[in-house]
Amino acid sequence: MSSMLPRVLAALATGAAGAAFGYVAGALRGWPLLGAVVGASLGVVLSVGRDALRGRRLLKWLRGAQDTPAPRDTGFWGELGYRVEKALRQRERDIVFERRRLDQFLSAMEASPNGVLLIDAQEQIDWCNSIAAHHFDLHPDRDRRQRVTNLVRAPAFKAYLTEERFEEPVLFTAPDGRTLLSVLVRPYGEGLKLVLSQDITERERSDAMRRDFVANVSHEIRTPLTVLAGFVETMDTLPLNETERRRVLALMAQQTDRMQTLVSDLLTLAQLEGSPRPAADRWVPLVGLMRRAETDARSLSVGRHQIEVLAPPPLEIAGSETELLSAVGNLLSNAVRYTPDGGRIDVRWLPQASGGGVLEVVDTGPGVAREHLPRLTERFYRVDGSRSRETGGTGLGLSIVKHVMQRHGGSIEIESEPGKGSRFMLAFPGARLRRVRELRPVNEVPDAATRL
């Protein structure tokens, strides 16, 4: 009402001005009343026409792209144009802000380590991040608006969506045939669903390894405990002479040593897995490391094998002396245990062109078939379980070696062939090695093939 009043008053004023002018002009002709009526009508028509022209300009602007300012007229149409333009600009800013918020939200879901899939009430795909596209073998753009059950054909997933029992996730194998997925659906809105997928392949493998580990530890400890219990019962119920008693005690001590070795190896593995990596500023002389390992190996062999250790160059390895000695000692211990009497064991250091080096332990033992090589460093994995136990092995030695080498930035490689012995190689990166400058007489030339 307030916006109409000024326009009516303007029209009346224009009509009154026209009537006055027409009255004066008509009086000159002798018809003043007719002139007043004609003048008032013309004044009103001009006022309305001008108002209509302003409205037309605003309407034309509204029908366009509104990329230019609204017509800057005075009065009603000017104010209306200003307010419409202000509302449109505010709406554009709100749309830009909401689009930015949506982009940020989608970017956050894209950065999620889990798959995120949005489906509508007809189970058609609205959006998915790259992880979900990888899990379900989808194309984020091409497969949009496609029914998800037409693309993800796992029966467990289809039944899960049909039954709508979303309290627990469903597990099934991804289309690639290798990945195990855990999928959870959460309804929201009007019939909309949020599908969350997670790759649990590694977790399931770790759980299986943990279960196997517990089972193996229980079995390994139960065996000597059963033997000890049998011997205790024998000594308690049967009269034994001195020779028999000593034999039983010796066997009990052997089983006790076996359990102590097993527990010690388990503690070593736990320490390796739970402690930080060795510092790179502690240097272990390679010569001293190999000399101590040789001493332990000769003590275990008791002259039954030919052990040849070639002196390494004057190098130092950055890391833990205890862990490195454990790694080398385990390799030599295995070589002594599995190499028949009279066999040969060679230990040598081979420099690499990359600046690193390889410590090799080569034996003339029975060797290992190719299919067993990738699993030799697994805990408790044995090619021949009965023979391993007879030699006093726990099945953890090579696993300890692998962990030690990983903690020192290196790796263990194994080459073997039945009947031709085995070659165990500890590869150290150049960043973990440094050369030691030694003062030697001028006429003395170091020989890499010199015995330690």
C-alpha cells in the first residue's frame, strides 16, 4: 500500500497539471472544460506510460542473465529492481558457499581411507569416492545413476541390501577376487543409504597369523612339557638304577633347554617388534661381529664341520650389535645344525656397486626345495618338522633374522636347491655402512681372503 500511494499521487498530480494546462488551452478556443478533460487524460497516460516503461526495463533485466546491474530508476520500480538484484546476488553467494561446502565435504570423503558410496531410494549410485570405486570395481562418473546391485554382483552384498539388517557389517570378496571387504550400510534421509567399505585383507591375514602363532607356540611348549611330565612320572613310579636315572635327567635337561631356547626366541621377537629401530649413530665393527659369530659356530660344531670365515674389509655397520650378532649367529647356527658332519660352511663379505654390502653364509647341507623358500622366514615354518626338532631348532631363527634386517634397512635373501646346499645373504644398504681407517705398516697389504 505504501508503494502504491506515491504512484497514485504522481498520476493525480500529472493529471491535475494536464487538466490545468488543457483548461487554459481550451479557454483560448472556447471550450475550457473539454480542454481540461483532454489535458487530464494526457497527463495520466503519460504518467502511466512512464511507469510501464520502467516496469518493462526491469522485466527485461529479469528475463536476461542478470549479469549487469538492475535498472537504476527512482520510485517504486527503482526500489523493486534494487531489492530483486540484492536478493539474487545474495542467492548467488549462498549457492557458491554451499557449493564450496559440498566440494569440501566430498573432498573429505574422497580423502577417507575407507570406501564411501551414496545410493538413492532406488539403489542407484549417486556418488562414490576413489576407494569405493576400487573396492567395487566402479567408475565414479560412468557408473553414476546405475543400480548398484547390477554392478556389485556379490550374493552376500545383494542379500544384505535386500534384508536391510544393517546392525553388523557383511564380509565378502571384492570383484578382483583377492581383497576381503567389510561393508556397512547406514540409512539416512528418505530412503537414502551410505555404504562404507573397508579392506580387511591384511587384518584378517594378521589375525590368522596370530592364531597360527598362538597354536604353534602352544604346540611347541606342550611337546617338551609332555616329555618332562612323562620323565617325572617315570622317576616317581619306577625304580631306576644310576645309569637310567642319569639318562632320564639328561633328557629332561635337553627338553628344558629346548623350552628355554623357545622362550628366549619368543622374547627376542617381541622385543624386535615392540622397540624403536636401532639408532644410526652407533657403529658395530664388522670384523668383531664375524669373529664372535665364528666362535659361537665352532663351539656348536665341535669340529664336525669345516668352517671358513674370510676376513671382511674394515667396515662398520650402523645399528644394534646385539641384534646384528643374533642375525648372523642364527644363520651360522642353522648352517651347523643342518649341514651333515664333514660338510663345509663359508662366511664372506661381498661389496656391492651401489655402496652396500652382502654378508653370505653358504653351506653344503641338504638344501631346500624352491617352493619352500618364500616361507622360510615365517614363524615356526619348517620344511621337515621332525628333523628340525631333532636338531634343536625352534622355527623362529630365520624370522628373527628377517626382523633384524628390516630394522636395519636391509633384507635377507635365500638361494637353495636340494642336494646342493643353501646360500643365505644379508644385504645391508650403503647408508648403514662406513669404512674404518686403520693404521698399517707401509709394506703390509690387506688381503680380503685372509682368515679371521
